[in-house]
Amino acid sequence: MNLTVVRCVLLTLVSSSSLFPFLFAEECRTRMYPPKGPTFKSNVTWYMLNLDLPPNQRWTQVIKEKKAELTAMIQAIKDLANGFFHGKLVHLVDQELPLIVDMLPYPFNEEIKGIALVSGVPLGEVVLFNIFYEVFTVCTSVVAEDLNGKIYHARNLDFGLFMGWDKKNQTWTLTEKLKPLVVNVDLKRNNRTVFKSTSFAGYVGILTGIRPREFTLTMNERFNFDGGYIGILEWILGKRDGMWMSFLTRKVLENATSYEDAKKQLALTKLLAPAYFILGGNQTGQGCVITRTRINTLDVWEINVTLGRWYVLETNYDHWEEPFFLDDRRTPAMKCMNNTTKANITLPTLYDVLSTKPVLNKLTTYTALMEVSAGTLESYVRDCPSPCTPW
């Protein structure tokens, strides 16, 4: 998304709402784990995805159980897309996307066809659901190393910015529709786990994943004029090529053989939009934020314990620049990380960091916690009762 547009809309929303007093950071949360209380909405159900099955059959169980929620989510996207694009995007979805689904790489195209068949949702609308996460996401990801060299990786997945603010309930429409679709998926081949992911029913890309004992990976949107809805429309019209970010992360989790191999693929593959890839490994020093344009890697910011940098933390702004003042999740998150200290970093203390406002906000759908050496993935659907920042 164009950063200027982001800032203008944020300013408009703030100036016209009663939420401005709550935009400031709170003190670091502590002892929030095990998850409970008003910020904890639910645990996340686990499913097994068999990669030995034909792609169009892999999601059948998940979609059968989540059909109603998927239908409601896609209808909400269509309703809101009408307002953003004067009906043009929905027209393209209905008329064009079913015809060009095969332009998507295999096996993603076949999995999407299977999801449409099982759910009864029109194919073009399932395609739209699978590409809409390239815009309007504001996330926080962190990779940290403890005193023993153990690597932890955690993230808040925030989605739905500008997607229908419900003034009465003080929630974002798409964020609330998305929460019932959060699932944990264990992707197996030959009855062995290839990787695990926290994802959304009906969404074939990967935003959060762990390849046990090898590496962990999350993706954050990079606000830039060369991404967002402009990129989606150009791709639909055949004017842009490259790989969807979430398809690349899945490809890496499924096929990369090591942290270094994953880092190379994430740094060199041509993308459809700019992105941040946050990667954690299984050895001391293996944690980085890869800042990408569509074509090039601008920076690889790594853990460096000799310099005292025992963690790297990314929201949605280049780490060498100041974040936008109305969207500064970085400063409170880093304050809480520093207060925690390297000696006390664990999955529970990372959960505390990610439970601190505005790191936790009205857009937060889930919190995921990963520990690579044990192959651990925990995730929790979140709420942020008012008073709470909208983003």
C-alpha cells in the first residue's frame, strides 16, 4: 500500500474518532501466560494436511468444518471491496479471476480449486480471499536468542486495517470475521511433518510457519508505493509478474533445507510486492529481518550477540527509519523486550510482550509462539477490549 495513503487515512480516522486518547503505549504486560482473561479469545484447532494427496483434496476436512465462516468472510471482503474500488474489483473477481487461476503456481491453483469445490464458494472469490492478505496487514514479528543460544520466534498477525470500522462495537469488520477461520495446520508427507503453520481456513499461502529443528518464518507487509491493491490490480490485468509473498514463504517452508537456504531464497526471489521476511534458525546468531523490494534485497538485519543485539523486531517500517508516529508498535515492543532481558526470554515472556498495547490492538487476530529446537508452535486467537488502540 502507498505509505502516504496509509498516513492520510490514519490521520482521518484518528481525528474523527474518540479513540485518540488510547493511542499511547501502556506499561509492559507481565504474567499474561498461560493465556486467559479478556485478551484471550480462544485456542486454535489443529488439522493435519496430507501433502501426498492430490492438491484439490488436501483442504477438504478443514473446509467442511469451516464452510460457514469462510462464506461469511468472503462476503465481507466483497462488500468492502465495492466501497474501495467502485465495484471494479468485484467485477474482475466474478469475470476474470476464475479464468486466470491457472496463472497461479502449482499446487496453489489446484488447492484453491478444491477449496471452491468443497465450500461451494465461487472460484473467483476464493482466489480473491487468497490474494487479499497482500494488503492492509500491520504485524509485529520478533526473533530472539536466550543465554543458552536457543532461538525463539513470535508474532502478532494484525489484519483488516481500513476494512469496515464498526463504531458501535469498536472493532474492525474483517478482523472479527477472520478470527473464526484461524487454524493450526500440520503439513505432512509420508506421515512425517514437513512444517507447521498458523493459518486461515481456505488460505493456501503461509504467513507464519515452523520447519521443526530447522527454521521459523513469518512475513510482514512493507508499506510501499509498489505494493498493496495497486499490485493486485496490475497482476489481475497481466501487467505485473513475480511470486506472491505468502506463496514464497510456503515454498520455502516446504522445500528449503536449512536456515541459510531459506534466507537465500527469500532474498533472491522476485516478488509481486515489497515485504519483510522474518527468519529464525536453530543456532546462535540465526535470526534476521530481510527487507525486500519487489526485485532486490535492501537489507538483512541479523542477530549479533557480540554487538549486544540478541533480538530483531519488525513491524511494518524499515528498521533504520522512524516508524510513523501514529503507528509506533516498535518502540513499546522493544521497550518490553529490553525490560524482559536476554536472561528471561521464553515463549511466555514473548506472549507478554505481544500482549502489550498497542502491540496488541483491535486488528490483532492471533498471537503465534515458536521454538525451533523443540518444534513448538502455539497460537491463540486474541481480543483487545476497549479501551484499545485501533491499530
